[in-house]
Amino acid sequence: MEIAVTEHSNLSTTKRTESSARHPLRLGIILMFFLVFSVSPALSTPDIPEKDDNLDIKIGQMIMVGFRGLTVDHQSSVIQDIRQRHIGGVILFDYDVPTKSPVRNIQSTAQLKALTSALQQAASIPLLVAIDEEGGKVNRLKESFGFPPSVSQQYLGSVNDINVTARYARRTAATLSGLGINLNCTPVVDLNTNPDNPVIGRLERSFSDKPDVVVRQASVMIEAFHECGILSAIKHFPGHGSSTKDTHEEFVDVTATWSPMELIPFEAVTKSGMCDLVMTAHTYNKTLDPQWPATLSPQTLSGILRDRFHYDGVIMSDDMQMKAIRSSYDLKTAVSMALLAGIDILVFANNSVYDEDIADCVLSIIRTLVADGSISRERIDQSYRRIMNLKKRLASVPSPRR
């Protein structure tokens, strides 16, 4: 059943190319959000504070964690992470994988709105509240919880009607906006080059095996999200569609299956000016880097995404606790290499393994890496600037009419 939603013009962008001008976003930063950032001189501009005691704040903003709980209070570990460790974001799930429990963060509209509100109230810098609401089989907002039905990206790509895609995307965005969620980790811009791919093709997550279809569909979806003030993360750079294995479960080598064609959607969207974030893949490809998987690869992230595509927006990792990373590298190595590669936001979803102390541990690791010179303060400043610029583009969105 189709549900009419109200369009809002609430996500500002700071740059626009001729390509994106053909799909204009309605711009404007909401005054209320500006005032939130004006409370403190350190937050009133994206400039990096000079005092040394702000280092922990900068590092904290680079950390996103998952947590357990339908509700939170002052004793909750995630609230302590927000208040004491200044984490920049949280990611929500409907199912707890380690315990195989259907109870995690999502139960109903009222419950979820109260949860996101409590999380934001604990934050001195507004949080990125993220979710993987792709639609279809990767869908956190289940109909059984009272949320609208969704369709997969594969369905949208097969229909290939931008009006249909825009309608579904606006409905999703309006729902997220009303729930206090401001970052949707989608669209998937991986090419469906291997329909039997256990983590992309079989789950109907890709629009198409044709780059032009993927770019067109993704662009429409991102624009619809922006109309409701929702940020998006395209994924999984530099392409996960050809893999034959699942990075959640093991180290995945795509050297023999990956094609440079898989870069086309990422290049097109990042150069369009409408890209908010890019999420990386944990895949290994010796053609791109003979030593490191993409998330940890300077040659892939800095060499291609930054230098070749000239992308200066936020790069976020896929879950750093997936076995593709966790089974091959110790935490310090993984964190260090991710930062050297160019990752701005390290995601620890806490839904492969659960560690309520992970934010504190990662903060300590990065602090040590800076102290011993392994990671420069300038590198931390770069990520902090990108994250703050991203957050300044957010705006408060009126609740959609039901």
C-alpha cells in the first residue's frame, strides 16, 4: 500500500556540480540546529579547536558504536560513551546476532523515538544516529513493529522507474526522520555482477549489474533522503558485488572476480556533489593493494577515492568487528591501518561480538597512536573537520504527517 508523505527541504549541501544541478536539493540549514552548534565556540564552526584537551573529543567523534537496549538511562554504557568519550554516532539494529535475540534496539515507533531522543539529549555534539534500512531483506524497521512495508533495491532497479524509486525512498526517509534517525547506510551501489553472491546478490541488495542503472537509482534515492534531512552512505567501496563469500564470516578475496567497472557508480556519485558518506568494503583485492583489504588500504581509499575521485567527504568503515577484519588483524593494527588508509568514522556495530567497552578501548588506542607519532594530530584534525562539516548539514525535520 502506498503511503503519501510530506516532502521537506532540510538538508543543506555545500557544493554542487553541473551533474547534481540537474537534480537540485532544496537547500537551507535550520536555525535551531545552528543554535545547537553555537552553544560552544568549539562547535560554532568546523574549525579545529587548538587546545590539547580537545583531542579526546576529536577522536570520540570518529567512533560509532552499536549497543543493546530498547531504552537507556544514565548508567547505560552507551550513554557513558556519549557523555565521557564523546562518541560521534550510534547504529541501531532490530536483532541481536550474538545472543540470537529478536530484542535489540527496535520495538515500536514510540519506543524508538524515545530512544533516539534520549541518546541525543546525552550528547554535547549532535549524534549521527545510523541504521541499515535498505529495504527488502535488509530491513531493520519490520512491519511486525508497525512500520511501513519496504521493497528491495533489486526490485527498484528491475522496475527502473525514478518516480517509483523516489516514492519509496521518500516514504523511508519520512519514517526515519520521524523516528529521530538521521543517517541511512544505503544506497548499495555495488554492481550485481554475481547474483549468487551470499551477501549482495542473494539478498537482493543491488539495483542492477548495469552501472548507469545503479547511478540513476542511487541518485534519486539520495535526493529523496535529502528532502527529509536524512544523510546517506553509499557502499561498499570499491565494490562488493562480485564476491563469492561474506565478509561478516571470513576474509574475502575478490581479486579474480572484481572488475574496474565496479568503480563507476562510486566515481559518479562522489563526483556529483550529493554524496554524504562512503562506506568501505572489507574485501581484499591484490590488484588494488597486494597487502591490505580495502578498509585498511591507503592505496585504495587515499589513492582512488581521495586522489583519483577527489572525494573529500566522510569515509566510514563497515563494521570493524566482522570476521574479515577481526580474524586477521589485532584491534590496534586494524584501527591504525584504517586511519592511515583514510577512514574518518570507525564503526563497531557490536553485533558480531559484543563489547560494551569497545569505544573506550578504541579511544585509548588512537590516543596512544597519536602520542607515539604513529598517527599525526593533523590526520585526526582532517577527520574531525569532515565529520563536523557533515553534521552541520543536518537539520531538524518536522514530523511527517501520517
